[in-house]
Amino acid sequence: MNLEDLGWSAHFQGQVTEEEWPETAPARVIRVRRGELWLQGDDFEHVVPPGTDSRDIDVDRPALGDWFLLDPETHQPIRRLERKSILKRKAPGTGRAVQLIVANVDVLFIVSSCNDDFNLARLERYIALAFDAGTTPVLVLTKADLCENPEDYAAEAAQLGQDLAIECIDARDPVSSAPLKAWCGPGQTVALLGSSGVGKSRLTNTLRGTDEQKTAAIREVDSKGRHTTTERVLLPLEGGGWIADTPGLRELQLYDAAEGISAAFADIEALAAECHFRDCSHDVEPRCAVTAAVKAGTLPARRVENYRKLRAEEALARETIGQRRGREKVFSKMVRDIDKDLPKRG
Ligand SMILES: Nc1nc2c(ncn2[C@@H]2O[C@H](COP(=O)(O)OP(=O)(O)OP(=O)(O)O)[C@@H](O)[C@H]2O)c(=O)[nH]1
Ligand SMILES: [Mg+2]
Ligand SMILES: [Zn+2]
């Protein structure tokens, strides 16, 4: 396996000095299993045991897809290279923890099915997530074969962005899934995200021509998946790219994603620039270009509502991040002051 096939590029090479290069072996995290990091180098594999670092807010923790420089003899990690992109979300629950999903992804396949799973507001979250990470979103609508009108789903999804790539497929069928190969070229890293049961693992298998990833039929009563995939893994594609299969997400709460939200709602932000009031909330204000577009029927009210909701969530999260930083500052000053009071040693 050569490093380019693993996704190595000028972005990473540029972070390694000439002196350092002969003294290190680069390797990529291809599996995260109960805190263990499985590293793949050009001619070796190495497993790093779970770290003791339990800081839950730390975005510097290792993630699937990360690149490390290792000691060429012992294969111990020396340092992690700066990421090209990181897909992250607020960890489920009420805490403030961030969950890192996959690093160094080029293209995000946002997978949903042409059934009850399909939800525009949720798709908008995924699109914001993709843009925030600096990856290209592709909407993959599976189970087109089980649905009479897949084109209706595609047409609805087209509201979500003019240049958005949308593919309706039967994820079990290599011919139907073939258009997705355009994003899976040599050195490219593609990640799959979506609810449980939408066919992420099935599609992974189809694109790879294997049946390595376990899949399971969804529950008949409510079309919900069974959370079959339980670990994140990066798998090689035939054409030289890599694909990350991930466990289905029950919810997607954005984390520090203001830029992603702006990019996902670029149409609304362009209109907002025309509003009479600079701090217009596009609600009750007069001369609001956004509500005017809704009235004219050129912008769905649903979309504006979700935009406002995501922005409000973001504002709330931001406030607490700020408060937290404030607390940390006070705390570290306290520690310094305590230090000052201690008798000098030696
Ligand atoms: N008919 C049809 N079945 C599909 C399609 N995509 C997936 N399936 C089936 O749907 C079920 C769920 O697929 P999985 O690949 O396990 O779903 P997943 O997204 O990986 O689910 P989790 O691992 O739980 O997150 C399996 O029985 C698949 O064979 C499709 O496009 N058409
Ligand atoms: Mg799966
Ligand atoms: Zn307005």
C-alpha cells in the first residue's frame, strides 16, 4: 500500500521537515475500537491501546482518519498531523462534550432513504456539518427500488441547495450505485453518515464489491434500523480511495458550526443582506427580504424556520463555550496564584 492510496497528500507532506522525514513512518487511523487506534502505514499495521485522556471537550483527541507520524522502529506515535477536515458533533446527552466522527474526509455521503427516514430539516443539519468541516456533501437517497416515486424525494431534496449533488439509488445494486464512484477516486476519503438502517454498510459493500460489513433488515413496524454497525472503520475502495462506514446516528446536534450553517443556508443569508434592519430576525420585522421571499413563494417557510432554529442552538452553545473559557481562565489564574504563594524550592 502506498501512502497516496491511503490519502496522503501535500497537505500532510508539508507538515514534515526534511530532517524529520527519514526518521518517521506516517500512518493513518483506520479503525477505532473501544478506544484502541488501529494504524495503517505503507507496509505495517499497529494498534495503539486506549489512551488515558478522558477530556470530553478536547477536539485534539485522535479520530478515525487522522494521520500520525510514528517512530519507524517501535511504531509509537510521535505526533498527529494537522487535519484537512474534521466531522464533529455535540455528543448525545445533556453535556457539552464533542464527539469526533471522522477526520480528513474529502466527501460526505449523507445517506437517507426514500421512506419515513427522509426529513429535510435533518438533512439540512448534515449539510451544515459537511460544509463546516470543509467537505463536499452528496445526498444519497437509498431504497429507490422500494418506492414508487423516488424522483419526488429527489425534487424535495433539491430545495436544499442549487449545486447540491443528489443520487437516488438501490444501494444493493452496483449499477444503480455506480454514479457515486465519481467521488471515490484514488486518494479520496469518503465518509457515510445517516440514521441506522438507511443502508450505509450495504452501500459500503456494494462500492467495494464485498460483503465484509454486517447489515441487517430494518424493523417492519416503524422502518427503524437496528444499529448494526457499532464501530467506525475506514476501508479501502477498489479505485484507490477510502470509505468510512459509521454507526447510525440517532440525532445530530451541531457543535461550533456557525460557518457551516451559513454555507448550508447561503440563499437565506443572501436575502438577509437585503433586510431593512441589520439585526433582522426575519420574524415580525417590516421590510424583511426573507419573509418577503416566503410570501412570494420562492423560499419555503420550513427552511427559514429551521435556519432560525439552528442559529438559536448555535448561539446557545456558543454562549456556554464562552462561559466555559471564562471559567477556565479564572481557574488557571487561581492555580498560578496558589503557585506564587508556595515557598520557593531549592
Ligand atoms: N431494497 C433495498 N434495501 C436496502 C437498500 N439499502 C439498504 N437496504 C437494506 O436495508 C437494511 C439496512 O441496511 P444497512 O446497510 O445495515 O444499514 P446501515 O445504515 O448500515 O445501518 P446501521 O449500521 O444500523 O447504522 C439491510 O437489510 C439492507 O440490505 C436499498 O437501496 N434497497
Ligand atoms: Mg451499518
Ligand atoms: Zn429579515
